[in-house]
Amino acid sequence: DPKIIQKPKYLVAVTGSEKILICEQYLGHNAMYWYRQSAKKPLEFMFSYSYQKLMDNQTASSRFQPQSSKKNHLDLQITALKPDDSATYFCASSQGRGGAETLYFGSGTRLTVL
Amino acid sequence: GDQVEQSPSALSLHEGTGSALRCNFTTTMRAVQWFRKNSRGSLINLFYLASGTKENGRLKSAFDSKERYSTLHIRDAQLEDSGTYFCAAGSNSAGNKLTFGIGTRVLVRP
């Protein structure tokens, strides 16, 4: 059974619209992350959260807003979508004890913006 | 910023043979992780190393922080080893933010 659930698996959106990517983890972890993989590029770090607080943000645009309603949830709201936002978005988690830790990933949400 | 150079980009192996993947780092990394993307698209963690070597079945990984590289060796390759392998590492200043390599697509042929 997957321990990190991302929904939906595939998402198609029109330019200018808004979407929310869902992530839930059932590993009892305290830290959660978002990464993005665009075509032909490596996975890129976007955000990290620890105990529901933002720790690091490497996303230049405020159109990307993480939302943590519970400790094991970290959703990603994307507003004013652009075709360049098309990518696979991966959620991850770790124990959250600080420093470098083993990361566990979900299976991703593939977003296509038309 | 931190850079990770992963090679080769693609690798074809016959069953029963072996090979190595390599990641070079442009800065001193605190730890390295290796992942394989499975058939569902999930990234499965294979290894976490802060130093030295680790072995798990037919996979073995090494990490040399001082020399700025890590390797992943596959021996006695099986068909189920096919997939895309990624290394990822973080520097001391990066917390748990990982910089990923571009990936190596491994194809094991009968």
C-alpha cells in the first residue's frame, strides 16, 4: 500500500486557472516537501515544511502556495496556471528530526497546462 | 548553486552482467541518496549514505564526500532492475533540500 498518496495522478488545466494538488502521508513523518520535474530536467526542490511550518522556499513565484491543514497533509495550490507549469509534481516526507534524512516520495501528479 | 552530474544518461545491460552509475558533485555534500523510479512512477529509496559503502542485495553504493562523488553498482542484473535511477545529495547548508541528478535510464535485456 502506498504510504504517500498524491491526488490526482493526472491533471489537465487551462491557462489562467487554479488547481490544488493533494498530498497525504501515513508514515508518521513530521517533515514534508514538494519537488517538481519538468521535461528533460532533474527534480527540483520547491518547498519544505516541518511540523506544519514553512522551512525553505525555492519557488520564485507566489502562484505556488503550499497548504498544510494537518501534520500529515501538504497540498500545493497553483494559481494563474501557465503552460510552463506543466510538470510532474512530487510530494515527499521524512522523519523531521533535522538535517539530512532519508526522503520518501509519492508517485507524483502529472500536470499539463494547455 | 549545488550541481549534480549523473552519468551515463542511459545504460543497456544483458541479464547477469553488471555496471556502475556515477554522480559527481560540484561541492561538498553531506549525504547522498539513490532512488529508482518504479512502474507506478514512485521514487523508491535505495540507499542513504553519509559516508563509505552500503550493500543491498545486488546493489552496492559508495559515497566519498571529500572526492565529491558517489557510485551505484548493479551486479548480476535482472529484468526487474530496469528503470530510471536517480542520485540526490544535499550540502551542509541545504538542510534536507536535495539536488537531483538527471537520472540514468537502465534497460536490462534477456
